[in-house]
Amino acid sequence: PDILLLSVSHCLCLCLCLCSELCWAVAMAHQLRIRASFLSSMCAGATRCFSTFHAERPCIVHKRNIDILHDPWFNKGTAFPATERDRLDLRGLLPPRVMTLRQQIDRFMGAFEQLEHESKDGPSDATALVKWQILNRLHDRNETLYYKILIDNIKEFAPIVYTPTVGLVCQNYSGLFRRPRGMYFSAADRGEMMSMVYNWPASKVDMIVVTDGSRILGLGDLGVQGIGIPIGKLDLYVAAAGMNPQRVMPVMIDVGTNNQELLRNPLYLGLEQQRLDGEEYLSVIDEFMEAVYTRWPNVIVQFEDFQSKWAFKLLERYRSNYRMFNDDIQGTAGVAVAGLLGAVRAQGRPMSDLANQKIVVVGAGSSGIGVLNTTKQAMARMLGGTDVAVREASGHFWLVDKLGLVTKGRKDLDSEAEPFARPVEELGRLGGLREGAPLAEVVKVVKPDVLLGLSGVGGIFSKEVLEAMHESRCSRPAIFAMSNPTNNAECTAQDAFQLVGPHAVFASGSPFEDVDLGNGKIGRANQGNNMYLFPGIGLGTLLSGARVVSNGMLQAASECLASYMKEEEVLEGVIFPSISRIRDITKKVAAAIVREAVAEGLAEGYHNKGPKDLAQMSEEETLLHVDQNMWYPTYSPLICRK
């Protein structure tokens, strides 16, 4: 009986305990529902809410002590807080005062502005290279601080990390080289690329910019020294598009150089051999593409500064099977089309009137032909999109190359230029124009609405040519001197406004200062640089998960850029925005790319957003989605885990 009584008592106690625990659980569940409801109301409209306070997500690192200070991805310099200095064994390895990111920026900018003041009367090229070296050293030490400074001062620093200074850097790269950045694949690596691609330390790569150095800007074959272009382009991908700098990769494919001066230079860092050609060349590029897409199947590859001989062939070879595009052909063309649409708006006409413009294009390289093809497609779409519309659109162009006017009567006519060659039978009706007619004569006879240069020949828009443009019947004739760097621009803004008139619309690839026209009037020197489009093309392709980069996506990007400016700005001759607005422009271009990819059924989604999620987003929601996926430089807490 005593045992039975004890058992009953034990059971009663157990039941009471269980009832108590159950009541507590019910009460806690009720409290959690109330709290969840409160948090939900506080976060209404937000896409996610994890807590009631904001904190940076910690970053796990596998190093400590001096190794952290030598790693630019994680180094914070004097901004390491005391707790991290202890946690990472840094105490005593840094000055004792802890600086904020803002204080670090102010210190750097103060020193940089002092340099500008002291060197303002020195040689401009030498000063530009010194500025690049100072920024490059910061990049090697502290990537977060570097990109924060670049983003906050993009208008000032874009010409240093990109055109025009990047041209000088490439010309002198073998002498400037201090620390490797990017990956180098060469003809000597044939058969090894599939394994060597795993030498890259990042397990994930979203964006690659690759060149073979064969046509760097308008400077020609610079061989392995062309690596400066992919580095500069990816800096802009990070600053403008918010690409994560740990997930981008600059690439140089060294197949030799035909530049004899470089081959004689004892400091030259590339292969000392003539360029590969034909099937040998293609086999190297094919092996590279197979290797990078084997390791990173979803990476986007931007081809940059390949000579015209290969640029079109490689684009057609890969564009249907890989997420890739050629910025010289498609990016330049997109920016030019946006400028042409802006020039039409500056005339007080709707953008659809582009189909009625007469355009003289100077330069039949990859960029020039790319502009012609893209503009023809835009015109044809405005004219109805039929085969007849395509033929009619082709009749609006006059192509001039180094031999003069391109006609059907030219011997050995390049297949890419053939669709834009003028019929011989019409020349008699055009004031006696002939095959090979010089540019000035073409402009005098045609009286175009737009004169667009992608020749790489500085000053080719001579006094005679610009005075002929003055006779154009267009209310606001447009002069586009798009070649880079500055020395290769077809004319200056000053020459354009002085010789064509104050009513002209001017744009260039490299920056020029606005021109004082007197009487309080200003001639706007627009910079129509590819940086307005390629970061958005890359970001939009990434976030949409598009299988390929389609013509429709590129057209959507151009139209987005063309419509970015307000009507009153365009009527004043401002057809491209300030570089200081590049991050906002890129966000809108990327959103336009995403929406077009969805409309064409190309989108496969990215991370937690599938194609159906993207399709259900409004324009504002798409913009928000893009903005939330743009990386921004901040110092994250570091935790070491071996």
C-alpha cells in the first residue's frame, strides 16, 4: 500500500508539473503570437525582418594576426575595433586609436587633394598616373575603403580608374606592375586551363571581363598590358552596379603580340611571340570558355577590346550558348543609340522620329559596325519590324572608313560592312559622290542630322568637316566624337560648338568640359561612355538569371538610358546624365534588363527569386529587388574559425 500510495502521489505530481508546463507553453505561444503580430505590423511592406535591431552579418575568416592586415578583402586598417583586435590577435600591430570609416575616408581625401594642389602645374599624364598609383595602392591594402571612396567620388575618380587614364596605365603596365590582380591564361597554358581555373581563390564568380589585348581603346595591340582594361571595368561594376568585389574576375588571354616595340622591351611581362591566328587562336579562346563555365556555370563573361577581326566571330560563336556579350560591339552601340534618341528629343521630336534621321558613321571597326546594326534594328522596329522596314532603315546610313565612303562597288568589301554600303547606282543622284569619297565631301552632300565618330583617329572631324555640318538642315545637328581615350576623340567640344554653332548637340566617349558660349549660354559636353550601360547589363542579366543576353534586353537598356533625362534637360542639350548619378542609372537599366528578360521568357531567376516571382513584380518592386541585391562597402564583423 505504501508503494502504491507513493506511485499515485508521484503520478499526481507529474500531472501537475505537466499541466504547469503546458500552461506555460500556451502562455508563451500566446506571447510569441502577439510579438510576431507586432513585428509584422512594424515591418509591413518590408521584404524581410529578422530582428528589431540592425547589425552587420559577421564574416567568417580563416586567418588572423598579420595575415589579416595583408588581405585587402578583410583588412580594416585603423578601423579594427578593440574586440576584433583581441579576437584576431591584432593588439599591438596597429596604432591604438580606433578610426571610423568616415575618418579614414577624410584622411585619404585630404592627402589626395594635397597632391592635386601641389601637382596642378605639372604634366597632366604624369599626374594622372601618380593618382592611379595612389588609388591602386589603396586597392591593394583595403578593398572596402577603396570602393567606398570610389563610389562617393565616382565623378572625380572614374576618369582615373577607367578612361582616359586607363589607356596610359595599359601603355606603361609592365613598368607599373607591383602586385598581380586577375587571372592570366596564355597560349602556353593550352591543355591546362580546366585545372588552372581552380587556382582562383573565390568559389563563386558572377562576372568576368576578358581581353586578349589586341585592340586596347584606340591604342592598338598592347598584349598582356591590356589587363588594365578588365581591372578598370570591374571597378566600375563594383562601384556602379554593386557587384560583390569578391565575386568578379579580370582576365587576360595572352596569345602573343604583334607590337614589335613591346617584344623588344626587356620589361614586357607577356609571351615573347607573334600573335596566334586562325584555328590555333580559336582553340585557346574555346578552352578558356569551357574552363570558366565548367567551374562557374552561371558566370557572365564580358568580352572587351578584341580586334575587329575576331570580335564579331567570337560574339556569334558564343552568344547563343553562354551568358556573354561584347561591350565594344553591343555596349558602345547601346550607348550610341541612347545618345541618338536623346538627340532626337533635343530637336523637340518624339524618340520614334529616329527612323527619319540621316546618320554619317565614321569608323568601320567592331564598335562602328555594332552601332550601325543596333541603330538599324531600333529604326526597323519603329518602322514596323518587317523585312521592308529593315531595308528602309539601312538607307539612313552613310559609312565612311579609312578609304572613304563605303559603297557596293568596293573590292573586297567586308561582309560586316556590306549591309551599309551605298548602292553604286544611287551615287549619281547624290551630288556626284563616289566610292571612297572623303568625309568632308560626304558631309557636304548628305547634310546629315548626326555625325558619329568611332574611328579612333583624333581630330578627323576637321574644320572643313564641322563647317559642313553647320550647313545641316537639322535644327540641332549632333556631333558624337566617341573614340577613346581623349587624344583619339574625333574633335573637341570647343571645336564642335565653335564651328557647327551653339545649337549643336555634342557627346564624346572621354570627358570634356562644358563650353562657355557667351551671353550666359553653355554648350553641354555630354560624356556618352559605355559605363552608363555595361554595369546595368551585367547586373540585370545576373539578377534575372537570363540564359543569354538578347538584342531585346540591350534595346531595353538603351531606351531606359535615353528616357532617363528630363525633358527640360534634353532641350538644353543634356542627353546623358552626370557620372555622379551612375549608381541610380545602373539600377534602372538593370531593372529594365530584368523585365525584358522576363517578357522574352529568358529569365530563370536568381537566389530566392524564381522567374514567376520576377514576373509578378511591378516596376517599383523590380527596382527595389535590384537595389536590395547591390553590394555596398561596409566593415562587417570578423570571426576567425580555423
